[in-house]
Amino acid sequence: MAFIIFLIPCFVISTDIAFSCQNTDDFVSASSPGDIVIGGLFAVHSEMLHPEENPIKPVIQNCAGFEIHIFLQTLAMIHAIEMINNSTLLSGVSLGYEIYDTCAEVTKAMASALRFLGKFNSSEDVVEFKCNYSDYNPRVKAVAGASYSEVSMAVSRLLALQLIPQVSPSSSAEILSDKIRFPSFFRTIPSDFHQTRAMAHLISESGWNWVGVIATDDDNGRFALESFGIQAMANNVCIAFKEMLPAYLSDNTFHTKVDHAIEKIVKETRVNVIVVFMRQFHVFKLFKKAIERNVNKVWIASDNWSSSVRISTIPNIKQLGIIVGFGFKSGDISIFQDFLRNLHEKPTTNNKFLHEYIMLLSVCAHLEYHDFQTCISDQSQDDLFRSGENKHQIWRADFLTANIEPGFIHSTILAVYAIAHAIKGQCKDRNCKDPNAFAPWELLEELKNVTVIDDDKEIKFDSNGDMNTSYDVLLWKEIDGHMKITTMAEYDTKNGDFIFEDEEKKQEFLDLKKVQSTCSQHCRPGQMKKITESPHTCCYECVYCPENHYSNQTDMDYCYRCSNKTYWAPVNSTTCYKKTIHFLAWTDWFAIFLLLLSAFGVVLVLSIGVVFTKNLNTPVVKASGGLTVCYIILFSHFLIFLSTIFFLDEPTEFKCKTRQALFGISFSLCVSCILIKSLKILLAFSFDPKLQNFLKCMYKPIPTVVICTGIQVVICTFWLLFRAPFVKQNFSIPRAIILECNEGSIVAFGIMLGYIAALAFICFIFAFKGRKLPENYNEAKFITFGMLIYFIAWIVFIPVYATTFGIYLPAVEIIVVLISNYGILCCTFLPKCYIIIYKQETNTKSAFLKMIYTYSSKSASSVAVSQISLDSKSSSSRATISDSCKSQKNSVNGNCHFQVQEQRLIRGTVLPKSSARTVARKRISSI
């Protein structure tokens, strides 16, 4: 092996065996005559040698590095042409070929293209300069090739001068789809756009987002890298590093760059997936270095080397890890395999490729398979010349068959057949035996519309000149100790989907996920990415989703907000939960307590009603306004207790509207009746004539109650008509929805309560004035206490209600309603019930008359004393008259009469006992 390596830089080409370019005919590597000639451009050698002499001269140099898989493509072209000539496709018109070796160099490819442009049957290879090439007839009508995109770009620009169709079986650069820059270029494969999209899709599906890329530093590598970068970004895949290797093996920096790339791969420990856009001979050198450094990664292979048998037979290739690639869709190539088995019978006179291959077989025949492969690739043509004379020709049919890359062979045959079908279209009405029957540009137009049958499917070129066939997703597997290239799936370029033949293949695809290649750990559901200071979006921190947000997938960029207010989510949630609906239910202990208080109030009201009914004719009941007034007041208390029910359980529109209106009207009715009682008591026991006259005008029981209650009815009616209360969902508690009644209009609610407060205040004033009534008939004092309880309860209610929220907000109002209702009820009726039940001796007519008589006597004496006091202060003359009256004791029936000049008669009255009784009777009758 050391000897072989030593011979590589000593590649010297000698005479006819070395195939040196002594004249232009020697430049052709394989040819066959025909009525119509097709050109071929293939990089059968991997590099062109560069002389060390200085200065460099413009001489086409010789090549080194025999590439078996490209040699097989030339044989596929020859085989396809022979098949066409032996068929009826062109009906008597034969195809010829001229195949040239580009040596993977643009310079040599351009030289070949210039020869194609030479005039047909010209004695000299001269390209005529013309302004119009419409009638120009070049050496070839079409060209198949070239092998690499960079070469195709240069050649296509040159062929476009005469619009000679160029159909490539392997140049996949996306830029070649541009028909403005490359109008005559076609290809029988998809563009790199589909390949890079498929790669990014595979990487994304496998859960990888942190990858490295290695590409050749040429047009093809740069365009592929750019296209992959766009597709990677679209699939949320980040490129950790990019390494560019020299496009030509003759570059002095090649091995240094390879070493640097390997160091980068080893250093980036989190990068476990490497995408490789390189030619086979580049990958071969890279992998040998990687095996030496024990690199183990997932390698994503481009179509250039994904099916390379040469690379798959590198010793210890399995140490590199997993190799997944994308290859061109293959068809049935069994006939081509038969062609290879009989290839040794073919003459080598016009096929220098075949001649060289046979010589290589002879030189390397003693080696094992891999060494044999390496020997063929590395052997110099000088060695072939020296050893060829002493060796017998040896043929190994299995070697060529083993090195077939089906995708490239199929696309090459397809390219030839596409050209042949286009020629058939031109030869329908023409004699194609005549070389001048049609021009290349006419064939170009025909080629745009040609349809080829492949595996019973019709395929044609699209508007970009591409045949968008599918890709085979290839997986390199070790079987029986040998690395085999198997088809794992098919990638549909139209739909962007992976198609699996069976579950086993699908499982192989899913197993790729076991490899981790991410910049950051995957964010679990319930988390989201938080971008760090890294320029790459794939490098992030995982943070929990905040409250009311969730994520249900891995590696989400943001958390979803729970769709509406009826759902909630805790921190680090993977889903939204429906909020529970809360309200003050019947089953709540506090609601039960309030219901019991209301029920007790109802029982108390009914009990008082029974007591008052049984003692209907007693003075206490009569003094309370009679049974009718008591029933009305008790009924209003009953309704108030009943209204608390509407504050409980699930709020409804009916409950919300009913509860406040029922409470407001009932309470207004209650206070209105108590107001009438206050007026009546004050009227009965008032000795002030002016106040009595005022109270007599005010005391209209039925109109007063109707008006006072009616005003509240009007307020509630307007409230319900224009801004009625409604059911509201309160979202103030994060994980629950509180159903509550919105009052609709706070102003209306305030007016309703304010009106009740105004009535209660008037009632309080009147009751306060009558607070010094007889001890056993002190109803005004208790009414005063009841109103005070009402005011205190509702004054406290306002701030508490304003600051309370939640399900117990209705309970606050219930408590206030119960307190005020119990306060007024108890202060109004319990003292009377106490007298009726426990002090029956005071609940008689005689006892009441005695009590009123005593109170009236005290009141009359008080009035007389007050009047005398006022008279004594009026003037000194009045005092003199008074003294005179006392000294003379001139009185009649207790009255003193005084006549004062220019003064009216002043009368001071002292009520006798008989008069007190009369007043008492009047008071009790008024009551």
C-alpha cells in the first residue's frame, strides 16, 4: 500500500497507452459513428494533474484517479445508444456518440465543449463565429452530462451559444433550474432544492436541530450549502459549523483542511449529525481520517456519494456510525447488468476508458476486494504502461456489477432516451440521415415537450428542465460482516413525505431518533424555549409556561394562552382545564345557616301573627294599628325573609331581577306602615297645637302607604326595564368562575336603597319625637331602636359590600337584610308580644286608661308650668298682675282673670282631675 501511495504524485503519462493529448482526436475517450452524434461529458478521472514547471503553459494536462462509478455511467450511455439503435425507436436512423473525460475540471470540460461546437464534418476543429447560428450544424446535436454541477454550469453557458441541448444525469445544483442563465440545460433528476428539503425534513423528523455541514468549496458545494441553510431554517434546524474543503485533490491545502474539519467534528461534542455535500473522492479521504480519529456520528449523504460502493467498502467503515443518504430513484437495470457481463467481448479500439480499465484489472488482480478497489482508483497510468507488457488481461465481471450505483445508471439511460425521443419528434417529417435535417435549437424545443415511459410511468421535463422523480432514502447497514446500502424509504418530492414499504422500514427510520443532536435539551410539554445570548435559535433554555398558558408539544417556541376565560392552567401545564363554576349553593354550610335564620324569621312572623290574631280585641293589638296594619307589616317582613332565598344557589336572570325588587318593595311597604304608626302615635300624644295641625294634615294612612310604596315600585320598574340586573361571570379567581348577579345599574341600586333609607330616616325622626310615651306603651322608642339598627347595618354594609368578592358576596347582603329585618321586626312586635303573653294584667282597658290618665296629667301640668314660666318672663307688669291675683285670691274655677291696658286677656289654666280623664279618653279613642 505504501508503494501505491508513493506512486500517486508520480503520475506520468507516456505514449499511446497513456492516452496523452497529442492531437485533437486523442482528446476523444470513446466514440462511435452515427447519423446523429450525441456528445458525452463524464468525469471518469477525479483530478487533472498540474505541472510543476514554471511558467505554466496553456497545455491540456492528463488526469489521474480512475472513478469506477463514473466509468459505469459512460458504459450506461453507450448501452442506451446501442439499445436505441437496435430498436425501432428511430426507424433506421443511427445514433453515434463522442464521450469526453472532464477529469472533474472545468478547464478540460470547456475544451471538450469547444470541440462540440466545431462544425460537423469539418477537416479542422474550428468554431465559426456567426451572428446567427440558426442554420449552423455543429459536431453534436445534444450533450449528455456533465457529472458535476460546477462543470455543467460552465459547459451549459458555452453550449447555450448555439442552444445545443444538454441533459445531465447527475448535476443537481438548484441554480441550473434558472432557464434565463441556462436555457439549454435539462436533467433527469430533481434539483438540490428537493434534496436539501428532504434532508432538513429527515433531520427535523428525527428530532435533531444542531448539525454540522461539510461541503466542497466550489459552485456546487456553495449552492448546496445555501439551499440547505434555507431549508434548515424553515425546519427549525441550526447549523453549528460549516467546513469547506478544496474542490480539487491537487490543492496543496486539501489534507490540512480535512484535518481541520475532523478536529471541528471532534470538538463539537453536541453535534452528532454531519451533512456532507462532497464528491466521492473527497468523502473517501475524509472518512479515512475520521476512522483514524474514532469519530462516531450520523452522516447525512448527498446524492453524490450516498450509494458509493467504494466508500462503503472502506475498512472499519461501521465505526463511523450511522450513514443515511438520498439517492436518485432507480429503475430496472437488469439489461444493463447483462451488458456488463459481455463487456469483455467488446473491442477497446474506440473506447479508451474500457482499455484503461482492462489494464487496471491486470495490474491490481492480485489484491483483495477493497485493496483492489483502491488500487484501481490510485494506480497511475505510467504504472499501467510499464506493467501492461508483462501481464495478461484478466476480467472480473463481478467487480463492475458490484460497483453499480443504480440511481446514476438509471438517470444516465433516461437522459439518452429523452434525447432519442426528441430526435424522433424531429424526424417525423424529415430525413434524419441527412446531418443537416435539423439544428440543435430545434431539438431543444422538441425536448421541452418530450415524454418518456419509465416503469410504465410517463415522465417529462418541467418548466425548469427538471425531472422531479422521487428519492430513495438509503441506510447503510452491516449485513454478514459487510456494509450494504439498503433502501429505507422513498421521499416523494411532490408532497414532501416519506413513504415506507413496510413497518420494519418505518421502524428503522424511527430508530434514528435514538441519537441526540441538539444544542439544548428538548423542552418538555409544559415548557417553552427561552432564547439565550447565542446567535442560534436552537440554543435556548427551557422555562415553564406561566399561569393560564400551556404547551402540549416538545420544543415549543411559545406557550399557548388558554383560549378563553372559562379555562385555566397552572404553571408548567400541558393543557387547559375548564374552570369550575362557583356560587353560594344550597349545600354550603353558610348558606344553610342563613336559610335557617330566614326560616326562623318566617316562623317568628307567623307566630306573631297567631299571637296578634288570638288577642285581636286587646288594647295592645288595637294600639298597634289594628290587625290589618299588623298583617301588612308582618306580610312585608315575610316577603323580606323570603327574598333572601333568591340570593342563594345558582344565579339566574329571574333570581337577579326578583331579589332586589322584592326586597326593595317589601321593605318600603314595611317602613311606610311603620311611618304611619309613628305619625299616629305622635298625633295622639302631642299637646302642641301647631304640631297637631301639621300631623293631622300629614296623617293619611292609605294614601301615604300607597304613595310611599308606589314610588319604590316605580323605581324598581324603571330599573328592571332599562338596566335590569343580569347574571355575570366573575373571573377574578384564577381557577374558578363565580356566577353572580350584576346589579345592572349601581345608580338604580343606590336610589332604591337611598329611598328606603329616606323613609327610614323620616320614620326615625317622628319616632324619636314620640320616644317619651307611657312606659307600657313605648312603641315609638322601639321604632327608634329598630331604625337605628337598620341604619347601622346598612352603613356597615356599604364598605363591606364594596370590598368583598367571591361566592360569599350575596351572603353579605343577606346578612344585612336579615339584621335590619330582624331589628325592625323585633323592636316593633316583640315588646307587644311580651305584654300580651307575660303582662296580661297591663293589657286591659282599665290599665291603659290609668296609664294614659297618669301620662296626660303629667303632660297637662307640664304644659301649664311652661306657660306660666313664659308669662312671667314677658313683662314686669304681668308679674305685678300675677302677684295681685295671688294675694286677692280672686279666682273662678281655678282661673284668674286680668285686665291690662292695651293687652288682651291672658289665661292660665290648671286642669282638674275630671279634665285629665276627659283628655285620656280622647287620646285612647284617637289611638
